[in-house]
Amino acid sequence: MTDRPAHGARTAQPAAFDAAAAFRLAALLLVAALVLQPLLATLFGGFKDLGELRTNPFGLPDDWQWRNYWDILASHRLWQVLGNSMAIATLTVLLTLAVSSMAAFAFAHLQFFGMRYLLSYLLLGLLFPAATAILPLFIKVRDLGLLDKHWGVVLPQVAFGTAMSVLLLRNAFRQLPVELLDSALVDGCGYIRYFLYVTLPLSRPVMTTTAIIVFVASWNNFLLPLIMLDSDSKYPWPLGVMMYQGQYSSSWQLVLAFITLTILPAIALFLIAQRQIVAGLTAGAIKG
Amino acid sequence: MKAWKFVGAAMGAALLVSSAAKADVTIKVLHLQDSGPTLDLWNQIVKDYEAANPGQHVQLQFLENEALKAKLPTMLQSDDRPNLFHSWGGGVMRAQIKAGLAEDVTGWSGDLEKELSPGAASALTDQGKVYGAPFDVSEVSLFYNKALFAKAGVKAEDIKTWDDFLAALKKLKAAGITPIICGAGDKWPMHFYWSYLVLRAGGGNILAEAGAAKDGFKGPAFVEAGKRLKELADLNPFQDGYLGTNWNDSAGMWGDGKGAIQLMGNWIMTAQQTYAADKKGQASDNIGVLPFPTLPGGKGAANVTLGGVDGFLVSKDSPKETVQFLTYFLQPKYQQVAAAKGFYIPATLGTSDSIADPVIKQVASYIAGSSKHQLFFDQDLGPSVGRVVNDTSVAIAAGQVSPEDGAAAVQKAWDER
Amino acid sequence: MRMASEGGPSLANGPMWRSGLVTAAIMLPPALILFTVFVILPIGEAAWYSFFNWDGFGRPLHFVGLTNYLQLLGDSAFDHAVADNLLIIAVSLLIQLPLALGLALLLSRRQIGTAVFRLIFFLPYVLADVAAGLIWRFVFDGNYGPISSLAVALGAGPVFLLADPRWAFSAVLAVIVWKYFGFHMMLYIAGLQGIDRDLYEAAAIDGATARQRFRYVTLPQLAPMIRLSIFFSVIGSLQFFDMIVPLTGGGPLNSTNTMVSFLYYFGITRMRVGFGSAVGVVLFVICVTFAFGYRRLFMRND
């Protein structure tokens, strides 16, 4: 576009190109505006007072109400729900990685009678969501005495994440050169030591991908904590933000500030590690 | 779990021996009290109780009304269930008792029953056994904004019959005022209209009669109530978007003066402050209260009232201290404060003289003069039928279900209950 | 032969075979036990409980046969929920898919700003459904939301989209497209980048127009990704729940329930374990049938 003649007749070619490019840009900007508007309205809405939400729905706040945010930041509540989410997600990731990498290793390298059936059995977990059996699952968690405990959320999450994780990890483990395993076994290094000292260190990328997928799923999970947890002191943030909304429902400016603060960690992480997260979430979906 | 409990018990026992102190007890209370000033009083009671009873702790846990109703069924299944949980009595409570969720605390405390007015206390009993205690009594009435009535030239004292009521609504509407605020998104606020209309058409014993007869809920009183409700809704008296407004928001709107009337229990008096934009709401002297209008030719007089109690049920396997706390909580010393400050109408005897707020006083006099104080339909009819009554009331008002089909749906739920 | 290639030659020998068995015995049980206890057993129990009228206390004793299923069939709220699930699928296919594909075409080549646009479009997918639901509840709010304020400014009076049974679910569908199109767009971008450039060059040499190139090169090459995207749309619709609670709570008049939110509001919050389990079983059968059927019919070669 910069090499267009400064003056003189325009040829048809660049004009058509310009129109297409302009159309492309206009379409993209329009969609971007539609995507961002609710998010920006939420962010800035948290800085307004209730009256201004109505009189000034789209603009920047006239009078920045920093207090809305400061009060929430200074309160125990926000940190508690974020901390709970962190605890639940961390436990879920660690346990899922431990359990599924072991299983994936066995499925990748060991061939006994029935192993293929066992794998198919595990992969049944890919076919239906946790919601289908949520009531019996609730009864089970209750009978195990895990209601209103983080473990009551973590263990079902691990169980439902196992199928996808095992599949991802097994495929990756199998791509490691077979010669490595052969020579290791000949050298008298057992499977378990090979797993710990060769497979795991060499599989860091796929472990990271799996961890991201499991972490995001746990961080955003709503249904399981909704049903398993009772005390607000144990609520993860999706329950916390719902509860906050229930309490301050008419004070939208506070609710918007609270929403903004709870989604900020996810957005910040996404902006920092966008490449890995996009790749992880889409790749996870495709391969899973 | 069992093993850990055993270890815990053993450690507890060891502590007991070594320090000769009484084992700590924590009493968990699940409530839906959203009014700040009321909670201040309750927290004070807890503080005093803990100070007077070393080793005992009381935890108040708040859940907003709808969240509590949604959460309670799963919550009560937990080992760590609350020891005291909110109840309105009635069929919902009986279902909980039948499921073994509530503890029979008859005789646990000699003072508990003596503290309370006998009528109210009986609300949380079943077949002569005590399962908990109410802290207040309430009545559903028409609360109105005096200034808005004056602006539209509506005289409250002229509203006696259903036709008077509809005429007042038209007048308000003509004056550019939203006549009624209703949180129909939560459904139960709308069921108050249908319930009252059933009571006005069929009289105070209509629910008992309908339950005993075959197809009783399809009877004329129920169909008539649906028709009147539709007639009301056809005037478009509700605020815009009322089908999506939840109760908290509706209380706030009414407190903000965005509509003239709200048919609600007297808890609206504190809720309209809690949820108003300015946290103050309408001043008490701008609020008036009216009995629900009568239906021409109906069997129910104006002194047939709808309402109930708010109280706490004791959950299964709760320690004895639970009732000790409940008794302490309900003592006149504290409940007089609640009465004096207009938080609610306490169920505790010897508190009625303390009521200062004229509106609350008025409601209390309605209850005192009631020929029949019918419990909220959705609580009285039990969990499954109650939900259908709520759904049906909103569906009739929205014109989705005919009055006849609505009555039939309630009958079906009753038969399948 | 497989054994030799995957497990190493030494597996056939005695000591290694035993060490392999020991390894399997150590490494498999944790995953299998957790999976069995929290995934497979509950599904079996759901089938069992669905024949009972049970409030969750004690043991299920009140056998009612197929009553729960019959009630479900006659329940207009459930019919509505199923219809809503189908609507989600329809909108995913007819609106979201073309939108995502179109944007993917616009953003598949590296140009100035491409990365930023991709990032923006993917952003809603990163948010939790609960947060997205609450944000849009505000956007649609009749009293304080921007849409309503805009309508008032234009003289149309406040709009209460989520309170109107005729419009509430359309509003939910709009949020679904907003939230998920970016994810599908990324799938298509990944697919487009995998297409061999030579194919386009060959088509260009043959004198194909842009339209023809799209029709005869891009679409067929992208077909596996499109099939995958459709698969996700349907599975996503079948388990759609989180956003319903903050947006509408299934209302007004039960007009915005999905099957899972129906299960929540009519089964779980009322502790009707048998009835709720019947809903779960129906959902399970639909999911499994779809997953197997779809894979068999459309994704055999992918």
C-alpha cells in the first residue's frame, strides 16, 4: 500500500485490493468490538457508581470509583475463593499427572493380555460428561465422607480427567525412541527407574500441555463444587462470584468489580502464556 | 473417616483427662438473614453466648434465600451438616422429618417451649414432637408506598375488594407509576397472589378440604383464583421484566420507590433497606400496609391471612448444646431488641409490647386478629407440590397456562407426591 | 510382533516379563480404581437408582419401575430442555461454524494485526462459563445493562431480554456464539495451516478462481477439522450447564433449561435421586450413541 503512486491514475488492481483489505479489517474490527465490549463494560462498570452504569453505559467512567475495587481487594473474600480454586486446581493437576502418567507408561510400553481392553475401558470416560452421573456421584462422595471437603471435588475431577490425560500422555510416550527403553532394560535399569529418569524428563512438553488442560478445567469447574461443597469458606471462585452476585445483586458496580478481579488471573495468565495455552487447549481437544 | 473420627475422639478424650476441660462444641447455624442490623444483633447474641459458655462456639452461615433452598437438600446429607437450619415449617419440614433429617428435641430444654407463643411454637412440631423453634411470625400483606399512592390520588382505605384493588392499579398506571413490583423470577413471590386468591375464593380451610377430596385442587376456588390472577396480569401492573426479576432485586426496586405495591411478607421492611440502592430504602412513615382484598362472593374474609414463621430446625445427631443455644437465642432480652428495632415480629412471649414501628405493629395486629393464619402454600403443601404451585402461579400470570390447566397441574403433583 | 516393537525384545524373557508385570501392577491400579469408583460405578448406579423413588437417605427401597422415565417423557419442561439443546446445536452449525470458518480464512495468513485479532477472538473461550454468564447477565440487564441503556437512549424503552420467555434463549444462544466461536476458529486456523501450499499453486496454474479454490481445495482439505468442530459443538451442547445458572437460572418459565440444567433444578436441588438419575441415563445414552455413531459415520479416517 505504501508503494502506491503518489499521484496519477489508480490502476484497478490496487483499488480492488484496498477494498478487500478494508472490508477484511472492518469485519475483524466489528467482531473484535463485539467480543471486547462486554469485557470492557465489566471492567469499567466496576469503576462506576450505580447511576452512571445507566447514564454512561459505554464510555470510560466520569468519576473513577476506585473504592469498588479496593474494598474487594482488601476483603478476605476474594483471596479466599481464589486460594481455594488454586488449592483444588493444584491438587487436581498433581494427582492427575501422577496417576495418568503411570497408567500411560504402562499402556505405552507393556503388552499383556487384557491391556488393550483396559485402555478401551479407561477411554470410555471420553464419551460422556460428569453431569450424567452426578447424583450417584454425589451419593458416593457423601458415603466416603468427602462432602464439603476439597477432596470431594478433586478426586472426581481427577477421575474424569484421567481418560483424556492417559490418551495424550500415552501417545507422547510411545513416540519416544524405543531404542532408549531397550538399552535401558538391557542395562538392568527397571521400568520404574526408566519411567522416572527418562520418560518423565523427556516428556515435559506434553506434561505441560496436560497440566494446562487439567488446570483450566478445574479452575473453571462449577458443577462439581456446586454440589459437593457447602461452606462458603471452601468455595472456589465460580461459586464465590455467584454468591457475591446473590448478595449484592442490585449493586451491579460491585458485582462487576468482583467479576473483573476473579477473571483477572486467568486473563493475565492467558496473555503471558498465550501460545502454550492456545496450543494446549486446542491440541488437547483434538487429540483427546 | 470412621477411623479418623475415632482417633479424633481418642485425642479429645486424652485432652479431657489432661486438662479437665469440657470438650469444645461448635454449633453451626444456617440462616438466610440478609439484613445487616439484624445480623449485628444475632452476632451479639452469639458473642454473649460464647462468653457465657466457654468451650462452645457458634458459627452463623449465611445463604441467600434461593441459594439456601437449592443447597439445603444436598447440604443436609453431609456429615458436617449445620446443627440449626432455617425452616418455615409445613409440608417441607414434615418431609425433612420423615427423611430423618431433623432431631426430635422434645424435652431437651424445659425453657424453650415456655419462651414462645404456643401458636408459633407449634409450627415446628409434628405429631406432638418438637423439632425446632421459630424466632418470628410473619404475614403476607399489601405493602404500599404512601407518596406514590398520593401522587396517583389512590386512597388506601378505599381498597377493600378485588375490584377496588384493580381500580387502584389502573389509577396508578394512569399516573405513570408502576403499580406492582413482583420478583416473579424466583416464582414464590407470584404464588402469594394465587394463594391469597384461593383463600379469598375458597375460605381458610380450602387446602385441607382440597387435599381430602378427590380432584380437590381442580375445584372452583382454584380455577377462580387462576382467573383472577390472569385478570390482574392482563392489566400489566408489574414492572418491566418482572418474569426475570428475582426477589432481592424486587425488594431493592420497591425500596428505591420504583413501584407502588409489593405483596410480601413483613420481612420486606428490612429487605427493602438491604437491597435498595442507597441501602436506606423507604422510610417507615412512607410505608403503608393493607390486608389482601376480598373477592365478591368468595368464602374467605379479609381476616383469613397468609403467612408463617421463620425458625430453625435441629438437624439429626446434633449435640444437646444446640438447643441450649436456641433457647438462649430466643430469650426475651434479645428478641425484645429485635421487636423494638422493627427487625421482625418475634415469636418469643413478652415481646409484642416492644414493637415500635407502626407498620410492623399493624401487621402484628392483623395476625392477632386472624381467623385462620394459613401457612405459605409452597411450604405447607410440601416440596414437590410447592414447586408446582410456584411454577403454575407464574405460568398463569404470564398467560402460558390456563387457570384450569394450572389447577390440574397442582392436582397432578398432589396425586404424585 | 507388536510386543517386540513396543515393549522391547527383552520382554519375552522371564525376569523382564516379571518386572513388566510388577510395573503394570504398580502403575495401573491408581488410575483404574479412581476411574472405576468415580466414573463407571456412578453410571451403573444411575441406571439402578433410576428405577426408584428415592430421596437419597438410607437405601433405595421404593421400586417404581419405569415411572421416572415415563414422568420424564410427559414433562413439558424436559421437552423444552431437549429442544433447547437441539437449538444450541443448530446455532452452532448454522451461525457459529460459518462465522468461525470465515474469520479463520481472514486470519489464517500472517499479516499485521493477525496475532492480536486471534488473541481477542480466543479470549472469551478462556473465561469460565460462570464469569461469562454473569457478564452477559449484566449486559442484558433491563435496569442497568448497556443494551437496555442503548435502547432507552434510542427512545425504545428498557429491554428485558432474559425476562422474556420468547427471547431469553435467543440471548443465551448469542452468548454461546460469543464464548465459543474463537475456539472453533482456532481449530480451523490450525487446519488451514496444515493445507499444502502446493495444492493452491496447482489450482492457480489451472486457472481456478478464489471461489473455486475455496470450494475444491480448502473445504475438502478442511473437512476433518470441520467434522471435529461439529463433534465438539454437539458434545458441548449436550453438557451445557454452567452458563445457564448465572444467566437465567433456567427461567423465565423454564424456557432456558438444557438437559443438564434440568437435571440440576429438577433432580439435584429437589433431591429426587431416582428422577435425576433417569435424566442422567437418558443423557448418557444420547452422548454415547452420538459419540460412537458420529465417529463411525464421519470420523473413521481422521
